[in-house]
Amino acid sequence: MSNASDKVGPAGRAQLERFVELLGAYSATVLTTRVLDAVTDGSLTPAQLEALTFIARHGGCSTKTLSEGLRISIPSATRSVDRLVRKLLVDRRESGVDRRLVMLTATPAGEALLGAVVQARVTRLADALGALTPAEGTQLLTLLERFLLVALHDEQSVDACCLHCGDEHDRACVVNTAHTVLMGRPVEHP
């Protein structure tokens, strides 16, 4: 029985290995670290961005929900929230139903910061896509979505790649499509 790397051969395997490293580096460095440095003057870490994004998408969530959604410990989630509250990007309030429960929401400043980060990321990618013809750009995006649909072939991969977009849930999202294929139902969202 042959495995997938046999199908691409040694040269293709080396090319795939390099591509994986370069894609990871581009995402982590250019689309995250550099964008955060440019937009926030380095005052926000990638982990804080991830927490702020989750909170904004799930307004009124608890620290426990944040920790579960990001797959981090409650103490780590609490530290991130504390830092975001100090930076006036997140508001922490007691629940009107249960005073023991603390609800987290992004402040207007937090929402504005997220918008600026998203815009900077989109601009960088759009600039890169601008080097392609419109047909090539459309084809590339279509192929990338198709690739993701094929790559998300198990429940763990789907769960790991889900953006937990909450109220912004897009039923046409490739992760939602993969989840539906695997589980027979779309991703559940609050």
C-alpha cells in the first residue's frame, strides 16, 4: 500500500516540505507579527489577538468559554483577558443573571483594532494577488478552498481549523462544508 508522499516523488516531497515551512512562516511573520507591529506598534501579541478575536466573535462569553474555544488553560485565558482589559480592548462585567459569572466583550477600541488588523491582512494578500491576472486570482482562491476541503478530512482537523466565528458564522465556509460532509450537519454556533 502506497502512501501519499509516494505519489509526489522525492522532488515533490521536498517541494511540499519547503512550501509548508514557507506558508507557516508567511502566516506567522508577515500576516500576524508584522501586521500586529504595524497596527499596534507591537503592543499586542498574536495570542492576545486570538483572544480578542474570539471575544469579539462571541460577545458576552465567559473566560471558561474563551479557554475552551482557544484550547488553552483557564489561567492562560485569564492572563490574556487581564492584559486586554488593561489595554482597554476588552470589557469584563458581572453577568446580570449570576454575579459569579463574568462576561467578556470587546470594547469599541478592541473592535476598531480588530478591523484594522483584518484590513491590513486583506490588503497584504490583495497586493500579492494583484500580481496575478483576475482569472488567476479567482482560480487560486478556488483551488485553495478546494484544497482545504480535501485536507479537512477528519473531525480533529475540522475542529482545529474552525475559526469559531460565532455570530459571524458563514454557512458557506469551507470548514462548515467539511464538517457537514464528515458529521452530516453544519458546525453548531452560539
